Amino acid sequence: MKPQRQPWTRWLLAAAKLAVFAVLCWFIYSALTTANEQLNGRTWHVEPAWLVLSGALYLLGLLPAALFWHRVLLETGQQARLGESLRAYYISQLGKYVPGKWMVILLRRALLRGPGVENTVVAASVFFETLSMLAVGSAMAALVLILWHRHQPLLIAAAVGSMLLLGLPTIPVLFQWLMRMLGIGKLNPTAGAKFSRIGWRTLVVAWLTMAVGWLVQGMSLWATLRGMEATTAGPFEDLWLHTTTVSLSIVAGFLSQIPAGLAVREWISSEFLQPQYGAGVAIISAIIFRFVLLVSELAISIILYAVGWRRLARPAVEPELTASSNHEPDRLGARRGAGSH
């Protein structure tokens, strides 16, 4: 019976996601209609320089999570270089636009070269890093909501619930148990034990640095709003609002399992920004911000892929030079020997 139910389960999940996506699209369409009415008669334009700054801040905000993933690889015994880890991390961000989460894992493993890298450990490390980053974002959003928005208990409950749901599995002991439950131990019996090597000091430092990364991503949203002339304030004013908007929208997009959280992130973002900036600016800024993130991810991926591709051509020549230099003393010794005879 089980093999017969699996296709129905997949179809049911796909239909549920499609229904949620359709509802969200309807909400966004309604918001766009309202936005168009509010923006009629208003002249505004977008400054490209601010959008470039927004993209740069977004990529910078991802750096703490990328460094944490590299640290996880090292502590689980993987022979990964820092440059290769960062390159694989940033390029793999494009994988989230493909249905499912397998493309992110595939890209990271494909870009980490060398025999000292295990497929199962790399796959598990991707989930470990992703859950940790999203748990930090949920925790920051929960803190902001508790301090300044106590009149929204549902949002507080959602943020706290997301923090627990995503954060508890990143405790090394629980993560090791989760790997056993998922049957990863059958593929690699030593994979789970390797994650028990991750110390609490590493986790605490990671949470603190990734919290800073979320703040920088909040500044990225501010730069988009600044480029739309929706605000003239500095990056630290309303930083908590911008950070919470970015973090909760990304967390909600991840939990929805819709590729890249399409429509989910825009809806959450517009709901948070609407009280401060109005419905028109809220929905349009969410769409422009999505465009900025996509362009920045494409740009950094092209740059890093090109840099890595150029480096791949070098080892083909270097071994020959090394081999010739290693044999050079033998040739000299042979000539000396022949001369002595």
C-alpha cells in the first residue's frame, strides 16, 4: 500500500503548494491594484546607485553564514579551502529557484573538489547551516515583536515557533539523532558522529555573527527604499523593522517550500512595510527588492564561477613543471655518476 500512496501524497502536496501560491498571487494582485491607485499622480523614480548598494549589502549580509558553513565543513573533517567554500556557497544561492532543495546541495558538492569531501556530510552541512541561519533570523524577529509589537500575538507565536522548529535540530546531539532517523547513517555510518564535534563556542559565535548578517540584510532593504525615495532617513533608523521584514519573509518563504519563496516573501514584506510606508510603496519595494537580490546573486555567481574556471586551468601545467623539477636532480646525479665512471 505504501508505494501506491506515495504518488498521491506528492500530488496532494503539490496541489496544496499551488493553492497557496494562487492565493498569495491574488493577494499581491489586489495589493498592486491598491498600490496603483495610491501612486496615481505621484512622480517617483528609482536611483540605480542605491540599488547597487542594496545588492552589495545583501551579499555582505550572507558572508557570516558562508563562513559558518565553511567552519562546519572543517569541524566535520572535510578538506575544504575557504575560497572554494565561499565560491560554492554564493553560487549555490541560485539553486533555491529550482523546485526542491536538492539543487543547492548539488551545486555546493559539485563546486567542492577533492577526495577529502564526503557527499553525505556536505549535504547534511547545508541543512545544518541553513537551519541555523533561519533560526537566528526567527529569533531576532521574535525579539523585535515581543519588545515593540506585543499587540500581535500571532506573529510572535509564529516567530517563536519558527525559531524552535528550525533551531532545535541544529543542536549537535539532536542533529545527529535526526540524521539517524532520516537513514543517513546507512549511507555513511560515521557522518552523524562527525557533527558531534561541533562545539558550543562555534555555535555561539555563529549565532552572533549571523545576527549581524541579518542586520546588514535589513540595511539592504533600506537601501532599496532609499533608492525609491520612500525614505530619507539613515540606515539605522527603523533598522529593526527592515531586519524583521527581511528575516521573517525569508523564513516564511523557506517553510512554504515554494521555490525561492516566490510570492510568499513579497506578501510578508508588504504586510510589514505597509503601516510605515503605505500599501503602494510596500508592495512595489518588495518586488524591486526581489529583483535586486536576484541580480546580485547572478552577478556574484558569474564572477566567482569565472574566477574558479580560470584557476582550474592552472593545475594542468603545474604538475608537469613540478615533475620536471623533481627529476632534474636525478638527471644531474646521473651525469655526475657517468663522469665518475
